[in-house]
Amino acid sequence: MNTQEEILKQALAGDINAFQQLFAQFQQSLRSYLYRLLADRNDADDLTHDTFIKAYHNLAGFEGASSLKTWVFQIATNLAYNHLKKRNRWPQDVMQQGKQVALTDSVVFDTILKTSQAATDAVYDAREHIDTCFTCISKTLPIEQQIALLLKEIYDFSLADITLILDKTEGVAKHLLLNARKTMTEIFGSRCALINKNGVCNQCSELNGLFNPQQNRQEALMRLDLVRGSSKFNREELFDLRVTLVRAIDPLRSTGADLQEVLMKCNRIGVGELQNLTSAT
């Protein structure tokens, strides 16, 4: 059996099958990373494909200063950055705007219901909602903060890797991460209805009632360490609990993935990125 080093040598010599073998080891992680950045499944698929092609054709430029995974993520990040520069940051009330779309557009609402009913084992519970919230709130950040946050908190890249991927100094990368965490923590703390009685985001209870009518909401919520610990942990610790939860969910393979995609499109319609559920950007 070939070692990783041997497979890499074959890839560097132009063997596309060898490169595919290496790429496949982190392809799904890359795809979910791009989805969290772009909030669109088709865009994530397209950029994953574009990343593979660009990385393969530029393998001669890989000098081993980082892992192949980090180098490929740098290529993908640059592609996503250029894609996102054409869009505005999402506002903090993006989920309320998406909700309004669902309530006022019968086609959208019917699609949400049909999607939730398409698979009998599909579940969109509090965990799924917090994952969706994390993605939506991260998209309110400046692009470089969003990228740094996802790389560090969700995909476990080191600070050294992040400086390479973003082509920033260590000091700048630390500053991006600090500001991103601070903003995310503040938004979650003020808007999350799970832990704050004054929180304005009521989708957790509304979605649970709509898609899991037989589930006791309070029992479901109390299973989450996030909610159980809300009275004894500070905001920073609560953010870390959310990160742990989000890390465990693949937004493209979870039981609520199809429904999350529709809800993301509602948000994108609400902020003007899409005209309707089937339109392209």
C-alpha cells in the first residue's frame, strides 16, 4: 500500500488519480466549509469542483510549506472570497427577514413544508437550528473575520495555517479572530431566545412546533448543554458550547440539511441575493 508521501509524489508528477485520492480525504470538510461561507449548496459544489481543478493544475506551486489540505483550503478560500466580494454582508436580523419571506410567499412556505415531509427520518430540532443560526450570524461578519472564525473554531486549523490561508501576519489573524468571536458572542447573547428571555429569535420554538409537533420543546432544549448551562456559564463559555455543537454537524449531511438549504434561500431572498427559490445569483 502506498504511503501518503508516495501518493503525493505521484500527484506532483501529474497523476490526477493520486491527487483525487488525497483530495478525497478532506473533500467533504472543504465542501461544508464553503457551504458555511456561501450559504448555498450549488455554489459550494461549484467552488469545490473549481478548487480541485485549480489545485491540480497548480500543484507545481505546492512547496510543502504547509500541509496539502491547508494549501487547498487557501485556494478554496481565495475563490470564495472573490465570490463573496460581490455580495453584501448579511444584516443581524437576516433570520427575521427570511421568516417574513416564508410567511408572505405561499410558494416558499409550501416548499418548506414539503421539504420537511419528504423524508420520514428528517429532523430539524434545536441543534439543527443553532447550527443554522451560527452560519447566518457568521455571515454578518466582514469576510476575513468569517473565514478566520470558521477555520479556527469549526475546522480546527492552527493560527499558523490561518495566516497562510489568509496571507496575513499572525497579529492580524489574531485580531480577526478576536473581533469575530466578540461579535458572534454579543449577537448570540442578545438575540438567542433559547437562553435570553428577551431574545428576538423565536424560530427555535416555532420550527420545533412546525416540524416536530410531537416533541416536547422544553425536554428537547434541556438535552442541550447549551441550555442547561445557560444560567451558570458566561457568554464566552456559551459560545464555546455552541462551537462544540456546530463542529459535530455537517450542514450538508445532517438530517435537516435539505430544510436548512431552503431556509437559507429564504434568508437570501430576504436580503435581496435571490429573487425566488429557483433563481440564480
